[in-house]
Amino acid sequence: MEIITSTNLPLKLFNKGKVRETYELDGNLLMIATDRLSAFDVVFNEGIPFKGAVLCGLSEFWFSKTRSVTKNHLVSTKLPSTLPAYLSGRSMIVVKSKPLPIECIVRGYITGSALKEYGKTGKVCGIELPKGMKNGDEFPDPIFTPSTKAELGKHDENITSVQAAELIGKDTFEEVREKAIKLYEFGKAHAKKSGLVLADTKFEFGYLGEGDDREIILIDEAMTPDSSRYWLKEKYDKGVLESLDKQYVRDYLEKMNWNKSPPPPALPKEVVENTSKRYLEAYKKLTGSELKV
């Protein structure tokens, strides 16, 4: 599969994010997952082989499996024949919605930025946590830790539930928190059966419709290695956190003398290839089949 880091279609560009490029298409949206990599909210120059296809394929997998939990924006992954062939397998047609201005993060285990915050305050996003927790420890119950949605090139910031409720309204906040936790618990259970630990994940929601008919649906992507932390369960049970996600790149970058701001450093071939392998392995374990390319 060709590595795609940008597109230029004869359609109206709706949005260009860190990884996805979205165009208007016959009243819906064409959402394309490129092979771009974003880490610490900085987009890198190197494309990751098969990454866009993994993001698209896993999102389709989870959207299909979680319809009983919440509606989502997926219309179809079958594209019109008028579109370039390279878009197949990395694109989906979705309904237009009005995105909520928060990231809905659910954490089942302490790690990453949550561990850093916990080390300083004993809390995560204002939530008091048990004392003495170590990297990789499981929470008694999943916690909902919202964050802001940063513009391209800026960093998301963790916020409290009170701040999130002020941004989107109390009723909407309660609804998305409930949906997000149910989605996470569904994903966690499936991942466990697949030999993985779903440590945490990020969801995005949007409004569909207007007025009294308005409803909240799941949008963007769902439980991919870009938006989630997956650990190999076999290794986790032995006390080792081996990631099948973007954490592998973050760990590499943490060892570099880089201020986590543009321009990004070059990624060695080995890091690019190993990242691709981790994404493909996550796809295979979760879906039970090899990625069709």
C-alpha cells in the first residue's frame, strides 16, 4: 500500500487535522486517514506504512460493534468509483455533525500524563485517587478525564469535569461521560479476550440534527492505536508495559534533546518500521484477521 501523507482532491476541503483530511461529498463528509504521525501534537514528516488503513479499518470495526452503546457517524467505507483508488481502505463516508469542544478520555490504568499529574497532586483532572499507585496499575473503576481540543500545533490540556460541564452544559456532559465509559468498558473487555490491555482511550462526540431532534453521536475515530494505549496482556501480566500504539514513538522521542515543538526531528527507518508493525499487530489481535491491503 502506498504511503499517503497528503491529498489534493477536486472536492471542497472541510477540515485538515493532524492525521485526517476531510472533504465535503454529496451532503456528507469524506474522511481520509493519511499515514501522517502526530506525537506531542506535532506532525512528523515521515509517513507510517499502513497506518491510515489501520485507523480506518479499526474505526469501522469498533463503530460496527458498539452501535448498541451509541450511534456513530459512519455511513459507508465504499467509495464512489470517481474517487482515486488510493483512498480505498483508508477512507470513510460519514454524516456531518457539530463536534463538541472537548476530548472525552477514559482511563482504566494509570500511565502517561495521568501518572505525571498524579505524582504531583495525587489527583488526575481533579479526581482523588488511591495512594501509592504505580505506572500501569489498574484503577478501581474507569475514570473520565476530559481535555480541551487544541488547534493544530498546540497542545491539548487536561481539564476538570466541572470545567468540561461549563463548556458543553451539564446534561450533555453527563451523557457523553456515560457513553464514553460504556464504550471503554466494551473495548476493554474485547481487548482482554484478544490478548491486549486497553489502558486508556479518547473519544469525540458531536451533535446530529437540530433543536429537540438533536442527538449526540460518536464521531472521528474509535479505539485505534492513535487514540488509545494498548499493552500486550501476556507481558502486562509479567509486569512489562509493551505498547502496540503511538507510545513506542513517544518513548523514542522522550530520549531525544527535543522541546516537543515544531519542527519535528527526523524519525529513523527502524522507528518508522517498528511503529507500523505495532499498529498492524494491534489490528490483527483486535479484529482476528490480517489487514487487507
